[in-house]
Amino acid sequence: MNLKNFGKFFLILVFGAVFFVSGFYFGRERIVIVEPEAYHFGFGITRTIDPAEKIDFSLFGEAYYFLKSKFPNFEEIPQKEFTYDVIRGLVKGLNDPHSAFFDPKESEIFSENVLGEFGGIGVEIGIRNNRVQVISPLPETPAFRAGMESGDIIIGVDGESIEGASLDKVVQKIRGPAGEAVKLDILRDEQIKEFEIVREIIEIPTIEWEIVDENIAHIQIFNFHQTIERDFLEVIYEIKESSAEKIVLDLRGNPGGILDGAVNVAGHFVNPKEVILIRSIVLGEDDRKLVRSSVGNPLLKDYPAVVLINEGSASASEIVAGALRDIRNIPIIGKKSFGKGSIQTLHDLSDGSKIKITEEYFLTPEGHIIYENGIKPDIEVEITDKDREKEIDPQLKKAIEIIKEK
């Protein structure tokens, strides 16, 4: 029985007319509405609702009681699952690929991912043009070793089409017990490829670094998960004790993560109070924009630097790349980034389920829109299949060449 078509109406009936929002990604602060027709967002942004806009919920009630009276064994349908399905329908009605509802089981999986360890194949995915696209395979994971690439389109899981499936449902299908295989049908360059990948417990690395060419620190940030601020600070102190005089900041394949982590990482490269990003409820409306600025100690401000990005660089990594170019004119090398450009906040519901919703978009300090546009490199460098086979990295090679000139 498919009741998701009624999802746009049921949530308010279930949870009443009071909504809570928070100002930060994964924030927990709850701000209660204090004006009947205004919704308050982080940093004091207010969205006013037109009082003339009325929603008639009688149609939902009509449909609900019709089904209850006519459908056989309606009373045997688990009411909790019924509720979850209509909430999913409501969120799906937003037509936003980054907003999602997680029931308690899905919430647990999502939290494991954020904390940096989970079972699966080690691939970050997102929705682009209504298709499930690989943002990036995580380094040294089953997906990475199997040869999956940024930009791959997932069209089937275990022999079943995923057309029309929500992102969280696709994640559930791919995830599973360690040691068991999952089969993926991938569309790449208009050809279908099949992958059979054995799941493992995935431990997500955060950051690694090494000295290259005697005095260049090559820093790879793989994600902006909860430990990034601590981990990056440790790397900074190690770099200051080393022979490094210049930096290649490698954000390739970095799908993003915590907003504060991106702001703080970028803040180490610039003076305090520099604008790192502009937050906007509605793109293009100048009167609804607020900024996030750098704070703390600019420990890397005097180091010449370049940034590496590719198609798998998204969200928080796009914030960092855009800020460093706009503020310090640091060159960006590689391929155009994913173009996520939006900020999601995670809200807890009373039974352990969660709603992740897009509340704001972000722009670079100079006002460039990242959403769907991405960050374009100053110097575009391709990595070919032959390069991968020979384990050659022309993007890193170009970055080293450029930084040596500074």
C-alpha cells in the first residue's frame, strides 16, 4: 500500500503548528517562534510567511478516513510506519535532494557516518539531475579499490533499479553486514559497468600530510567530520616543526561535512575577522545575507599555498577553496567542484527520528554562487585512465610546479 502521496499534509497534523530551527549544521539549539507569522533562522535571519497563504488540510482528512473505511485490514497497518511514510512524502515534496527524513534506524546509520565509522563500501553519493551520483570513493576502501570514480551514476543495486528512490533509501540498499557483497550497476561515459564489492567496516580518515620536494607540505583533507579541527591543528604544529615552507592543500574527493570545521580550517590561512562565506536563505536577495568570519590564530597565513579540487570536492571543501582564493588569491588547480553550495541542519524528533533540511545557501566571500555552479579552477588539469593505471598524478604535479614559483 503506497500512502506517500499524502505526505505533504500529514506532518503538521502529527507534530502541530510549532516548528524549531537551528543556526548551525548539526546544531541542537532550538529557537521557538515568537511571532505568529515569522520563522527565525540562525544569526537572526527571519523568514516571513504571507498571512494570506492558507493550507486546507480537510482533503487529507477526507482521504485518510476514506482509506480507513474502505481498505481491508487498515487497522493492521503499523501506524508508526504509516507516519514515517507520509513524513518522507512531505520532505520529498520540497524537491530538494539534500533534505531527508530518517526514521530511528536510519538515524543511527546516519550518525555512524558523521562520527566517522560505518559498515559499507566507502563511497559518498549525492543527487544531481535527479540521479544518484558518486561524489567520491573514500581512499583505501572497497569502492576505491574496485575502481569506482567521482561522477559515476548508480542506476541499480543488487539487480534492482533505483530510479526514483530517495538518497537515504539507496544508502540503505548499499549498506549491509561486513563480509557480504553488494552488486552495483554504474553508468559511466554512457556505458554500463557492473561492480561486485564486498562490504567492510569503513573507518573514514580525516587528514594526512607529507613533505614533498624537500620543503612543500602536501596536506590531504578527506572530509570535514567532527574531529577535523583537532586533527588539522595537530598537523599545523607538525608542519611548523618541519622543513615545510609552502603548502599544497588537497581537497580532491572531499565531500564536505561540518560547517564550523570548514570555517576554522580556512581561518588558519587568513587574518581574523575575514569573511569566509556568505549565508543566504534565498539566493540573489541581498537583504537576507549574513556572514561567517574567521576567528582564532592564523597559523598558516604566511605560507604560500595552492589548492587542489576535483569533481568530488563538495560542500565544506568548496567553502574553503572559494574563501582562500577570494581572500588571498590562492590559485586553485584541478577540475570544477561538485557544486553543492547549501547548508543542511539536522533536527531531532521525539522518537529518535531526524529531519535533515536545507535551510541556507552559501556564497564565497566575493558573492560567487556555488550551488549547481561549483568552484572553477584557475588551472584545469585532467587525470586520465592511463594516468591512473600508471599511478601518475598530473594535478598534484602541476600544483607542485606552481607552488615552487611562489
